[in-house]
Amino acid sequence: MRVAIAGAGAVGRSIAGELLENGHEVLLIDKNPNSISVERVPMAEWLLADACEITSLDEAALQRCHVVIAATGDDKVNLVVSLLAKTEYAVPRVVARVNNPKNEWLFNESWGVDVAVSTPRLMSALVEEAVSVGDLVRLMRFSQGNANLVELTLASDTELVGTRVGDVAWPQDTALVTIIREGRVLVPGKDDTLEGGDELLFVAAQEREEELEELLSAISGAQ
């Protein structure tokens, strides 16, 4: 898979390294000569150019990319790169970094963004996840389909403990995608039983989050 990353700072380089280790082809784009550090990610392609310019993106052959990641520290740049990638080059998947949480509402399909990753939101969500049991924590927003990646740690006194996954009447437009149990990642099957302390990851429509939280937090024996 060919991936272009706009922004060759610490975030962009880190993403590039991970993708290269997984066998993908990566192009890093940055207009700042000081950010062009080929020795730090030697297996990547590098392009000194302004990713907000059509001529630069033509040179990068963005139409051959399967994914574009707008990873600069400037939200305005990330929005422009996302919009150009989607509208001018029909890139199938566009992922954008959100630096200022106040701008998160802009990062949607109108700007060509398929997945918006807000670092401040993700960090705060991880803090919440570390201290909260029984509370739904939103980890990531998917612009298309108005869906979110959410997590909840199942308390040991809830009704669903001991219930088979296939027997749970999950809310509409929600999908249990992963169970994390004692450090292991489990792909849930209908015969798997939920246990207290399970970290459950769902993809859920935003309007179903409250219903999902109520289901997962219902106390066993409550009237």
C-alpha cells in the first residue's frame, strides 16, 4: 500500500516508521528543509514541497496513493491537504491530525476527512479509560457514517457478566469489535462469554452511545 504523509515532524516520522515496518510504501512531504531528515527514516521517500500546492501533489503522484495522512502541526494545512487529496486525486482513505480540539468539528467528509485523530482528545480519553470502569469513553471519530470508536471496561457487578456475546441485544448501529482481557486481544465470537474487567471496544453510531452505555452499565439485581 502506498501512503503519503504531509508533515515530516516527529509525528509524521513516527507514523512512517510504523508503516514501513509493516511493509508499506511511504512518502514524506514537508516544505521545511530542516524537517527533511532522510537518515531518520531512510526507507521512506522524501519530498521537499508545500503539500498545499497542486504542483507539489502532482509531483508526489498522489493519485497513486491508497492513503493520505495529514499530520502537520497546523490544522489549516491538514484541512487543505485532506480536501485536495479527496477532491483532486480521489484518494480512497484520508486521515487527518487535529491539533486544536476546538477545530475538531471541521474535520469531516466536507473537508475530505475519513478519519480525524485528535491527539488531545485521545490522550484525555486514555486518561479517562485508566480511571473509569463502567463509563463509555470515546477514543476516535470516523467522519463517514457518523460513527465513533468507543471503549468501556465492564464492571464485575453488571448484568452482562457471564452472558454470551451472541445473546446480548446490542443496540442498532453498534458492533463489538474487540475484547481486551488480561492483556490479550480477543476477536469476539457469539459463544464467547463476557467477564468482569473486560475492556470492550465498539464501533457505534454517535446517537447510540447513551443506549450502549446504559446496557453495559446496568447493575445486576437492580430494580
